[in-house]
Amino acid sequence: MQIILGGTNTQSNALGSPPGSPVTAPDSGQPTGSGAGRGRPRLTRRTVRILAVAAMAMALLGGAGHWWSSRGESSPPPTRSPTPTPTRTDSPRTWSARITNTPNGTFGYPGPFADPRHRQPAASFFEGNLLRIVCQERNGRLITDRTDDVQSTVWYRLETGIWVSSLYTDLPQGDAGRPSPGIPDCTY
């Protein structure tokens, strides 16, 4: 094997022979068997060990590179808990509605009643927002729409647990603010 460094004429092969000379192992004084050494150089033990270590190192580095690239950069491997966590498969039925009749938006509350804890806004909703309703409270806090003086005591509980007045949904309103048919009453 010849090594060329920077285009100069300082070349040598792995066994230190001058450039252009055939690569052969140093004479160990042992006779060679039939066919041994014909056109192929005989390698020393040291060279064999170096080549074996280099091959193992390349195999390890190649395997490590493949492992590193296959595991991704985004997250560590998932961990499994020793006991499975039960999941609820039967989700409650929901009714879809959109926020309407409020150009400036409306608030959602932690509850439908006049209790001071239920009167602190917990979420904001704007015209067109989608709601998922799970049940209704027919006797909640009275809400009056300031623009047209319509009133209602009907409140809808959403999947998130937030409550929204029926005045600001696109569900049909019955006479005197009655709730939409089909939505069940909330149970406490």
C-alpha cells in the first residue's frame, strides 16, 4: 500500500519499503508452504491485530451512528408504567354549537349560578367559536342581552367544564328562553 502526502515524493508502504517496491513481510526465516506468498504479501501479527481493531472500531462506530440516527432527535424513548392506566372508552354525547349574537365576545364561567365563585370569568369566547355541549342547566343565573333585552336562565356545560349562557349560542331558543330540546339536564 502506498501513501501519498501532499503530492510529494515521500511515499512508503505499510511495511516501510521504498516506493514502487512490492509489499512483502520481513523475512522471518521460516519456509513458506506451497502456494503461500504467491502474489500476496504475508502480514505480520501486529498488522493483523491493528486491522482487526480498526475493523471492530469501524463496526462499532457504524452501529452507533445507525442507532443514533434511528432514535430521532425529538424525544427520549417512551417509558411504560408497570400497571396499565385505565382509559374511559364511553365518552358522553356532545352537541355542537357556535358562539353568536355577541360581536365583542362573551365569557365562560366555572358555574351557572349566582354564587360569587361562579361569577368569575374562566374563559373567553368570540363570534364563531365552536362549542361542545354535554348538558344544560335550566335554572341558572339570569342573563340579559343588553342589545335586545332578551333574557335566559339556561346555561350549557361544555366538555371542558366551562359554562356558557344559551343566549350566545346558535342553538334554537324556545319561548321565554327555554332550552333546546334533546340536550339532557346536568346532574350534580
